[in-house]
Amino acid sequence: MNKTTIWILASIITIGAAYFQRTTGPTYPKKVKLEVAGAMHKFKLIRTSNNDEDVKIKITISDTTIVGKINYKLFPIEDTWKTINLVRTDEDLIAYLPKQPAAGKLEYYVKLESLNNPNEIIESEHVIIRFKGNVPAWAMIPHILFMFIAMLFSNLSGIMAMVKNEKQKLYGGLTLLFLILGGLIFGPIIQHYAFGQAWTGVPLGWDLTDNKTLIGILFWLIAVLANYKKPNYKFTLIASIVLFLIYIIPHSLLGSEFDYTQGKVVTGIITSLF
């Protein structure tokens, strides 16, 4: 397998894994299809928003005989459902969900009906939206870039290990470097701005994203040490497979969550000192 083929294959695997993770995570907008008044209407319900303002829910439906409401409540505690009307603006039905504290969540769903047939009331599935603080671009962009590069180099190292290419040692070391930069340096910075906490993984919490990062770094640390004196293709291959499996786990599962009964974020228990 020549150098160009290895790079192309590693790039395809990386992009595929990143796309899968992005589109399956709990923060990705939920695609909804509802049939009302004999027509199918498609729209998206957002599942993450900054907490500095109320969140705008917009549904594009040109049929002016269709009206709707949004029902919502605090999540995951017991709470009464509240209702807000969707207000028509040209072809859009618009409503605003009230902002919540960082890591606070709302459960909500849409109800649509036709004025020509008041007995026809169609409900969407329920979705959960989580609120977060504003994360500055100077922290978010390097984090995303470094984690993407780490995944690329990890896949590259794994393929090289499979074909016994000794450059796997170089790219394995770079994988560990970018994992540390993206996951252990910029990751906590992002957590601080988004949820007010620096680390929410083991041993201080059960945030899946932080724990995935920790596991990936530990496996690649072992692989780099195993390759210190002479090539150890087996450890490199294992580390690359582990990181690939970690990357395809949907992002933000079991993340920080605001406990409305205690008035604080409960997933992680260390407060950022930034």
C-alpha cells in the first residue's frame, strides 16, 4: 500500500467517523416530518442553544390555514407542561423557548392543526434541548481542529501498523500530542465556558465526552511508550481501533446537566478555576 493510498484511506475513515458522530449526537437538530391537511411538512427542532437569550423555534409552512403550539417543561424533573403559540410571520411559524441556566434542559414538542379541520391535531415527537454558555471561537476552533487531526493521524498510524510501515511511530506520537492539546487543554476550557466546569470525567464525574477523551489518551500513551525503543505495531493498531470506536460514539451523551432541585450542575463536581 503506497503513501497516497494510506492517506486517502485514513482521510475517508476520519471524515466518515466525524460525520457519523456529528449527525447522531443528542445536540444535532432533530428532523421531523408531520402530515397536516393532506400535505407533508418537514422541519428541524433544535436541541442545543446558548443561554444568553430565549431560543427561537422556526417552522416553515406556507399554508396559512395551519397553526400550531409548542408544549414544553423542565427536564428531567417533574414539571407541569406549559404552552406557547407559534406566531405566523410570512411563511414561518415562530415561537421562543425561555432560556435556561448552563446545562439546563427543556423537553418540548410541536402541535400543528388545520383551521379547516380543527379535529386534526398532529404532534411531533418529544425532543430535549440543552442550554450552554457562549464558547469563544479562539477555544472552539483549535479544539475541533486538534481533535480532527488527532483522529486523522490515529487512523493513519493504524493503517501503517497494519502494513508494517515504521512511520506509524511518528504519527502515533503526533496523535498523542494532538489528543492532549485538543482534549486535555482546550477541552476543559470549552467546558468552563459552556458549563462552568473544567473537568467532568473520572474520577470527578461521569461525563462521557471527557471519559472518552481520557480513555483515548491512555491507550495512545501506552502505544507510544510501547514503540519507544522499537516498532510495536500491535499496540499502535489497538490504540487506533479504540480511538475510532470512541469517535463514533455520539458526542455529548451523558454530558453535564443542571439539577433544578439543587440549583447546580451535577454531572461534574469540579468548578473551573479559569
